[in-house]
Amino acid sequence: MKKFENVYQDAALMKKALLGEANESEQQELEKRLAECPDLQKVYEQLQNGETLRVAFEEYKNYSSKKAYESFLQKIGQTEPEVIKKPRAFRIWWSVAAAVVLVIGLSFYMSNYGSIEEENRPLIQPGVQQAQLTLPDGSIIDVHKKEVNVIVDGVQVKYKEGVLSYEPTVTTQHEEKNVEEKPVKSNELIIPRGGENTVILADGTTVHLNAGSKLTYPVRFAGKRRIVALEGEAYFEVVQDESHPFVVQTHLGEVMVLGTAFNVNAYTDASVCYTTLVHGKVQFSAPNVGTVTLQPGEQAVVSANGTEKRTVDLDEYIGWVNGVYNFKNRSLGEIMETFERWYDIQVYYETPDLRDITYSGSLKRYGAVNSFLDALELTGDLTYKISGRKVLIYDGMKE
């Protein structure tokens, strides 16, 4: 039996108990469930606090789209509640907040403990460590299937536990001062949909590659600049070398750094490139936008139409590296594009407008995508079906 197999029943019992509507049998059943599950007990204790319920209601407003939030208020016959000292008014607020527990509570369970596997809804599991390496001689290696330990142009190439590393056997870095900056001998690391991997370059720079990405880089760096080319998304931790700037080339421009940590999202099927700086200093340059200099916590948003520099919440753009997806007022279409790559799925919508519904929330990167979809279904916006690697999304507001 799954730890939270009776999650719907648990939430309903909590709601009744909070409203004082639970009969003796229901109260006993709830107490039994609380005794069996310390996590459930902890949440129930938090929900007994009026301030927690108030926060839950605000969280629901942020998590749900405007459409579902307004529908929720209509269904319970209320406008947005205000806490008033009159007992009856407080009872109304308590009732509304307790109803929200059903949504917030279930979302909490499913986000942290997995989904409820229902008929015709198989679990879609997250991506795994996998990558395909193309060596300078054209040979191709599936690094997750075969041990890699070769010498290429004086550099030892190894693969172990999701990390591909390049270790110069002799001091060869930048020995050629005036050669072309793009060496002839380069590697290409391709991360398929439903995959991820990490590579440590010959200069010690670490690159975490997301699903559906490709990194082209030299076996060893030569010349005045350390140049790599990226298609997709990667998080870079660059080893500082002031005399040899590190450059990331994308289809919309290039990022130049001396030593820093930053994220680049530059999928070739997208019209926008996002460069997000965690610490250090970087410059993004492109023919049509000039040069944009970023400070920590800033992001450059570049497209064919121009560029925008803005301050962002770093967790929203680099959370994937730490195992958590964070979304704030993001459209369902944009969210599902991210999940299509990571879960290797194809998403279809009953009507195009479903893509425009906005949400805020988070999902553990290594959990099933069903957790996210189940939580959204509770808002009333949508319902969904799964067929193989296809996810079909329908309007949940239709009668």
C-alpha cells in the first residue's frame, strides 16, 4: 500500500474535523491515520492554526490560475473573504479556508510523496543520466552504456557515474598563443530528451547539461579564448583565468566570462535565449543587441527583436540543477515544454487557450510528472489522460 494511497479521504477527514463536522467514527478514523503517518499529523497540526489557513488561502490564489480561483469562489458562494470579528463572518472565512485545505493539502502530498496511480494513468518517470559522445575521429560512444577511458590529443577522457571528465596528461593548455581560437579537434556531447549529464572540461570548468542539449567543445583549449558552443540548457561553473576568457556561443549570440557561475537556456527551437548570472560577471553580446553586462541575480533575455536585462529569482532559473523546478506565473505551455524535454513526452491540448493558463508552484525534478498534473487537476482548470509517452490535456471547467 502506498504511503498516501488514501490522500483524498485524508483531506476530506481533515476538512470535516477542522469545521467540527466530523462524527465519532470519522474522528476515530482521522486519529488512526494521524497515528500511522507522522507527516500527516504535522500538517494537520499546522492547519489547526488560523494563520496557517490564511497563508494556505493566499497560496491557493498564487498556485491556481485566475480562472480556477474565481470558479472556486463561485462554487462556495463567496467573494474573497476578509477576517471580521463577528462569529458568523469568521465561520464563513474558516469554511472557505478549510475548503482550500483540500487543494493545498493534496498538492503538498503529491508534490512530496508521489502521485496516485489510477486506471489509464501510468506514471511517467523523470529523465536519467545519459549522453552520446562524438570524438574527433567521428566515433560515437553512448557513455552511459560503455566505460570510457581513452587518450585524445594528450588528454585523458573518462566517464564515471554521470560525469564525463577531461584531464590533460601534460601541460598543454594555451600553449599556442596565436592560433585560431577554435581548435580542430573537438568533442560533441549530446543529451537526449529524458536525459542529463555533467562534463568537466580540460580547464576544470564544470558544465551541467539539461535534457535535449548539445555542447561542442575542444578536447583541450588553445588560443586566447576558451570557446564552447551550446544548443539547449546548461549550468556553467567556470574556472577563473583572466588571460583566457571563457566564451559560450549560442544561436543568438555569445556569453563571455572570466570565472563565474551562470545558466544559459538557448534551445534552437526557441526564439529567446536566457542568460542568468549566479555570481561573478558576464557579458552577453550579439550583432543586433550590442553588449549586455550582468551582475549577480540579473538575467539577459535576448531575441531577434532585441534584449532585456532584468532582476530575477535565481531559484526559478537554476533550481533544476539542485533537483527542483520552480515556476512563478508561468504559462502551462511554457511549463510543459520544459517537461517535454525532461520526461521525454509529447503534450497535446484540447484547445490552444489551455496553454495560456498561468501557474506558480514547484515540482521535484526526480519525481513523476503525474505529481504536477494531479495537483493542477485539483485547481479545476484541467484534466488529463496519458497514452504511452503522450499527455492529453482537457478543459476541466467544462460541465
